[in-house]
Amino acid sequence: MSATSKAASVVVLSFMAAVTSMSVSSPAAADEQPTVAFPDTWMIRLGAYVVDGSNTQVSVNSALGGLGTTIDFQRDLGGEDGDTIPRIDAYYRFNERHRIDFTAFSIDRKGERTLSLDITIEDEVFNVNETVFSDVKYEVYRLGYAYSFYHSPKVELSLTAGLNVTSYDLEFRNEAGDKVQTAGVSVPLPVFGLRLGYAITPKWYVRYVSEAFFIELDDALRGALLNYELNTEYKIFDNFALGAGLARVGLDVEVDDDDWRGQVTDSYRGYMLFGTFYF
């Protein structure tokens, strides 16, 4: 069992134990709880997103309508399958029912490989035995609204809706520098989902996020997004907590415009370590 799988088991077991305890909490313990769980107006979380597994496939088609090669970034171009990057999450709560959420992070992965087959990227052919350097940069900015349809002293259940702006920048070049191809796209994908927060104690929390969306606009854009997160944290001070969690995001985008004609199928999984400030 991998380290990520073991971590997932620990967090899931903690979550199941927390849910079970909801039915056996004593009245005395309930009296010690605040009016609602997670009463803070502001939350700012600063952390590291450790990506320990990724899978990226890219195709960039010819501007004249020809099909480009489908490239496996790790296998064909020697791309990195992991990275450790900063991540920020925040929310502002108008009241116990309504809040605005924000997330931002950027993953920049590089590759280097002497080709074992010809690769066509747009109108450029990279030949067998050429050394190709590649760069895949993936940025996410997420702004969402959450409505807490159930908010008790221990539990908060929220429906979410928002915009996930995903940006890709690709660069491929040979060692001599006389062959260079770039492509880029910024895709605003609406997302809908469910958030669950559970206060095991007034200081120990568990949270789960699930978001998804699919969009198709004529022949210009087709995209699907899946995002899952599970984390736990413990308040060591009134306004500060330490935590860890698991995150997985999957994206499939097909674009046909002046900047990019092609497709990206991408997935990232890993874990998060973070500190959270509450106000």
C-alpha cells in the first residue's frame, strides 16, 4: 500500500468515527459547542500541495486541420510526474448560510527526452533521436459561492457553484533551439459541488469537497472537470490550525480556436500540508 493510500485510510477512518459519534454525543458535550460549527467570518489557508502522481496527455493539431501526435508527457517526453507547489485557499462568510470561496495554485512541470519516434506538434516535426525539452504549466484559480443548507453545532453541509479558470501553457523545443512550438489556452469551467464539514471536537475538524462539471460549446470547446478533497485539521490556538489532507483533480479539455487546436487529458493526485488562520 502506498503512502498516499495509507494516509487516505487514516483520514477516512477518522471521518467515519466522527460521523458515528454524532449519534452518541452527550447533551453535556453539545452544550459546550458554539451556536454553529465553523462560525469564523474569514478563513485563510496557506500550504503546500505535494503532487506525487500525475498523468498528462496532450495533442496539438495542425492549423491546416491535420492531426497532431497524442503525446504522453511522462512516457514520451520524460516529464516530471510530481511537484511541490504553494497553494492558497480562503473564504469570506457573510453569515452562517452564505460564503464566498477562493483557491489558487500553479504546477510547472518540465521534461527532457531523446525521442524514440517522430512527434508532430502543430506544423513542426520533431524527429527520432532529437532531444526535446518540454514545459507544461497548469494554473488554477477558483472562485465559488457556497450555500449552507444545513448548519448545526457540529455539521455544515453546503451546495457550491462557481467558476474554475484553468490555464495551460505548453512549450516544446529541440536542443539546437531551431524548432520551437508553443500553445496556450485558458478555460473558464463552471463547477457545482458539495462540501461537508464536521467538528469532531471544538478544535478538531474534518472536511470533504466534491465538485464536477461538463460543458460543450458548439465545436469550439468541450471540457469535463472532477475535483475531490478530504482533509483534517486541529486548532492549536484560537485563530490558528495545522492540518493535512488528500486532493485529486481530473480535467479533459478539447479546444478548437486560433491559439490552440487540440486536447489535454490531465489528472493530479497528492496530499496537502497547511496552516489555517481564522478571524
